[in-house]
Amino acid sequence: MQVILAQPRGFCAGVERAIEIVERALTKYGAPVYVRHEIVHNRHVVESLKAKGARFVDDLSDVPPGSITIFSAHGVAQDVEKDAKSRGLPVIDATCPLVSKVHIQGQRYVAQGHKVILIGHAGHPEVEGTMGQVPGGVTLIQTVEDVAALEFETHARLAYITQTTLSVDDTKAIIEALKERYPEIVGPETKDICYATQNRQQAVHDLAKLVDVILVVGAANSSNSNRLREIGEELGVKSYLIEDANGLDPEWLIGAKAVGVTAGASAPEQLVHEVIEALRNMSKVDLSVLPGVEESVRFRLPTELLDVVA
């Protein structure tokens, strides 16, 4: 069986930074430290950090007074920030800098007198955080059909921002529909789209030309992982999302001469290796890596953790 690994795949710089923040906080302050929601959308990452002393909570009311509190990579609403401050919780913010950039863009548009439209998935933690960071209310849309249902006047001062885990391709049709209906609408340049999302989706496009089946390693609640699987399907290749090697069904591979493997931005590389080993247990494997973008992006850690080695 030929097995081709996508390049790039797995952890992005925002995820690496968030995980390192938790690990360095544990080293500096000792266990436990409290993390609001999953630091990233991956059970294996969360369980690993739990074993080291991290405690994950859904609400700040579950954090004992004075305890180190970390906000996840997805970002939080201003109400959450104010709640933490009112309770005197020492906070370390692990929000991905690209998510923070979207918050700032939205706030800037409001300051300029625009009503803000957010393109994203309802219920996603990043979307909830962004909607809570932009004053005056945000209108959320998910599809081209949602654009037709908007009730703004044609010449209203409007601006759009997007969820970072959506690529240029994901948002293109919606943005075109917005511009057609509201010719004066403004929005960020395409270069502001999350580099990791774009790169991983392009890798699946390239992979789909070469394989019969695509395996995406990632969590069921990971937006970007689900999108990688969807893209494979849209390109006519049977594609499956698996949390780890235990989710692999040998029947998927019957008749497949080439299998592509990739991973969402919050999936550890170790899980990819375990999937490859599982494939080796089924067949002799000829392993190769697809040529692709070599990512070198790194994000600065919070100042209070720079003196600590995880």
C-alpha cells in the first residue's frame, strides 16, 4: 500500500503556543492551573495536560479564588475577561494571535462606524469569543443563503470579518455575495486568513489527486479537521475523520492502492505515526511525504512565561 503524508499537517503555531503556555505555567506556578474550555480541540492533548496538572473548566465560577487561569486558543468574550478581573483571577491569555487580530479588526470597524458581519460557524468557541469582543453586536452568517436574508440597507456602512479556521476558498462565495448585495462593504485582505488553515486545505487538494482514500486525524469537534475531510469528499475521494488509530476501519481501505494521511491543526504528530503503524499492520507500506509548504511561523509567548522552560 502506498501511504502519502500531506505537508503541512498537524499542529499550527497557535496550537503549539497554547500548549506551551499551559506547560510553562505548570512549571512556573505548579499544579493545578485552570484552563477555561479545552485549550485546543483534541482529547489527547487535553488528557496529556490533565495528567500534568491542568484543570479544564467550563465556567470561571469553577476556578478557586487566586488560581492561575488560562484562556484557550479560541479566545473569549469581553464579559469573560471582565468576570476574571472582578474575581481577581491571575489570567494568562493563550488566544491565538490570529484570532486576536480578528477581534482588533472588528473593533476597528465599529470605531469607524461600520456594522460588523462575521462569517463563521454558530456555536464554535472562536465565534462566540469574537462576537463578544466586538461592541455593538455582530451579525453571524454561515452560508450564501444567509446573505440574502440580511436586512441591512444597500448603502449601509458594513464590514465583514471571518472565523480563522475558514480558508479563502471557504469564504469566497459568501464574500462575493456580500459584495454583490452591498457594494460598499469593507473587509480584511485575503492575506489575513489563517495561514495554517489555507496551507492544510491546499495540501488536501494536492493529496486528492494522488490517492484513493484520505484519512484525516483530528477530533470530531475540530472545525478545521472536519473541513479537511469535507474537502476530500468534495474532490471525489473517500475521506474519513478519525480521532486516532483506533478509529481506523480496514474496510475503508479495501481496493485502495494509495492512502493519503493528514491531520487537523490541533492533532499531535504522534497520532499520525500511530495511524501509519496501524496501516503497516494491515499491509506492507511504501511511505512518502507530499511536497508542500514548510511552515516556520512562531508566535511570541506571554511575557510572564518567557523565563520558564516547559
